[in-house]
Amino acid sequence: MKKLYLSLLIVISGITIYLAVLVSSKLLYLLAIILSALSLGFFLKNTVFIFPKRSRRYVVTVYVILLESLGLFLIYLISFFSFFIKSYNTNMKKTPILLVHGYVNFSSVWLFHALRLKRKGYGPIFLINLGFPFSSIETYTSKVKKKITEIQKVTQKREIILIGHSMGGLVSSYFAGKYPNYADVKAIITLGSPLKGTKIAKIGIGKCCRQMEFKSKFIQTAQQNYPDKIMYHIVTKKDQLIIPYTSGIVNQEKGKTYTIDDLGHASLLYSTRVFQKIDHWLKDLN
């Protein structure tokens, strides 16, 4: 089946390249590049075993870079729709879920996981846009608190599950630590989040980046209040933004951390493996 998918990708890529050259269409050129990158990435992922052992980690790195580039492209391509989709109210009987995006992102980055959560019958599922990307973590936490108030009014429930990607996981954890009695937070699931900070934050812009610096004063204070027991973590060893990647782990309890070897930071947002783990945890929580 994998060979069939690869063959189809290659054929479609070839046809797209031919049509792009034939009609000189920029849109087709762009599509051809995307399909070709997908084909190469898929090929590398499924044939890594044919390369010498010493070279395999470099092959995986190339695969991660290709996938990550496509992920970032798709994320910003669909960002326009974030202003029109505010919730996926599918099942009002279950625990509400709030999806919190990361630094310089929009709620639209959750499209993949939100749709899958909806299909699985979870929810109601709510999204939030944190707004101006260079504010403080406290500012974003206040916005999350306000959103949770709205969710409580709509659902008539105090319990909630928070799922955050990158900075969104930090904001969610900080909220639960700062306002432990404001809502009944059943779980916080973080995807590549700088819970202990990240060394790459030094080159970022905004107060939130200063706060997210590795072992910053803000991080050290926040860590003291993290609700560790209800936290679940998904991290990737190839994370180019959370350095070290272990910064995304604070709960060492067995079964509550999932470590991936071959995905980049943005790729966590549209990975089937990531969703399957989230689904596994949510089944236990519901």
C-alpha cells in the first residue's frame, strides 16, 4: 500500500510539473513543488533502511525538514480561516476541550486535530486566538481565562481539558497553576511546549519570548505551580524550536509522555501518530 501511495504521488507530481511548464502557471508550479517534496519525503521515510547506518540520521533529518517546511506552509495558508471557526460543538455531553495555539500562530493550526477530535465524538471543542503575538504569557493566560468563562456559560460545566501546542501548552499550564480553583481542569496535553523554557527563545521577539527563555525567572516560578499530575506531554527529538526537547516534559509518570524521533515542531500539528496518542489519553479521561 505504501508503494502504491508513493507511485501515485510521483505520477501526480510528474503530471503537475508537465502542466505547469505547459501553461506557465505559478499556482501549478507551487503545487508541483509541494507534491515533489511530499514524494521525496515519503520516499526517504520508507527507504531509510537502505542507507548505511551512519547516514540514516541525516536521511531522517532531511525528511523532517521537508515535512516541517510543508507543515509551516500549510499552517499559514489556512490561517485566514481561523477568524471564521471558533468551535466544533459536536458532543455537548462530554468534557469541553479548549485548543490553545502557540507563538505567532492562529487557531487555524488546529484544523487537522480538531476535525479528527470531532469525528471521534469528543467535545464540544473550542478554539482561541491569542491575538498580538508579542505580549506576555500573563496576557495570554488572561485571554484563556476569559475564554473558559465563555465555555462554562455555554456548556454549563466547570470541567475542561486543555490541549496546547508550543507556547499554548505553557499558557495552559500557567493558567492551571495560577487559577487552580477557577475551573476543574481534568487534563493538560502539551505538544512540544517550552515548559522549562527553550534556548531558541533568545532570538525571538516580544515579552513572551523573554519569559520562554531556558530557565528564565518566569519559567522557574511557573514550574513551582504546574499541576504535574494532570499533565500529559508529546515531544519530538527533532524539535528545532524547543531546545532541549526534554524541556517539554515535567510529568515523569509512566504513560504520560510520548517521545517521537522523526517529526519537527510544526509537524506535531498534523501527525496521525500524535492524534492517536491524544485519542488514547482522552479515552481514559472520558
